[in-house]
Amino acid sequence: EAIFCALLGVLKANLETPPSLPVSHDYINKLCKEIVSVNPDETILNFLLGCGRYVQFAYSWPGAWLRSTMCNGLYYIVQESPFTASHLSDMDYAVDFSEMNTDEDRVAIIATKPLTLNEEWVEIEKGELILFDQGIPHKVPEECFKIEFLGHGLDSDVMLAPKLEEDMRRYQFERSYYEGIGI
């Protein structure tokens, strides 16, 4: 809880408007690295942070408690069409996701360990921050502009909107990508 308060406090103190998703990605990643750098051998920091209505961040700095044999990182899997049956790892049970999803559906599942036996889960690298939108992982700030163009960035009824054009120049984002879309 203290880490979330620190993250939000630093963001509020340093930014006049809600940050764009690339700026959020950059700031959160730098803050996590700073927090972990105090005691990297004993720090365990894994979290999911909802960021607006559409996206969430996942950060992993796994570790093990003293005298523990378990290391607790984060894993994810992206499930999309064609959906198949998933066989759970902790019981003899399978769920056929093709019966409850359409060809347009896609979802990312994030957990502290792989939940199924017959699917390839991706371990989030130590110190990695990933933004998920519509089930798609985005690992670097520059990838997050595409999410902003979908209207999935932060918005507020009481604060000014993020200054995307300034952020695009800051990250040297290709001008041809956003010319003519009215920003």
C-alpha cells in the first residue's frame, strides 16, 4: 500500500495533467527501479495497477522470503481465437473457452504461477513493466501511443487531457503515424 501511495504521490507532484500512457509507463518503470534499488536482494514487488477504464500495468520483481523455497514472480498468457480447452494444473478439470468466446475476443490472464498444463505461459522478466490493453502486452513506452489513439488512455472530468503531441516529440515518435488524426 505504501508503494502505491508513493507512486501516485510522485506522479501527482511531477505532472500537471493526467499523463499519457507512454509517460505513465516511463514514470512507473523508473519509480519501481528506484524502489527496488534500495535493497534488490530482499525486495519482492509484484503488482497489477489499473490505469483508466481499459488498461492495466503489471510489474514483477520476484523473490523469495527468508527460508522459503518458492519464488513468486508473475506469469501471463494471452488467449484468443481459435480458443481451445485449457487443462487446469491444480485439478483434473478442463475448460473449453471456444464455447464461451467469439472470434473477436482476446484476454490476458496474469497470475503468480501458470494455471494450466497445456498452454505456454510467459514469465514476466525481473524488473519488467508491461501495459496490457485488450489482451495485448506492450513492453515499451512507444508502443503505448497506439492505445492512446484508440481512446484507451487516462481521462478526467476535472483535469486537462494529456498533451499527446508533446509526448510524441519527447519519444521521437514517427510523425507520419499520427498526421491527420486531429491531435
